[in-house]
Amino acid sequence: MHVKVLGPMTKSVELLLQNTAIALKKLKLHATFERVSEFRKVASYGIATFPALVIDEKLVAVGSVLNVDEVEALIRGLH
């Protein structure tokens, strides 16, 4: 699984990254993480609000910091 958190390096982006890592650990899933803050790369996903979460190249959340339970539910829905 490949996880990307999109947006400038703010507290909300960092928190989404941490919550996603915790959710994956709770689900016993392995993932590689990438922080994407370069404007061109972020713009390629067509988003205007941050943070955003991309899992295996699928945009799954935009504009909010999901808590651990919300991230877990999203991941379960992908499998």
C-alpha cells in the first residue's frame, strides 16, 4: 500500500499523516508513506483544499483531518 498526504507541511497535514500511520498499524497493514507538498504534484490531483489523502493513487479524503477511526473505515472500504 502506498499512502500520500498532500499539502503544505502544516500541523493538519502532519496530523493526518500520523493518524493514517496509526490506523494502518492497528489494521496490521504495511504501507510506504509520502508527503507531497510540491505544487505541481498536488495540483495534478485536482484539489484546492488541504490536507488530502491518497491511497494507492486513489484520492480518498480532501479538506479535513480524519481521525484514526475514520481512516480505518476508509481503508477497510478500499479492501
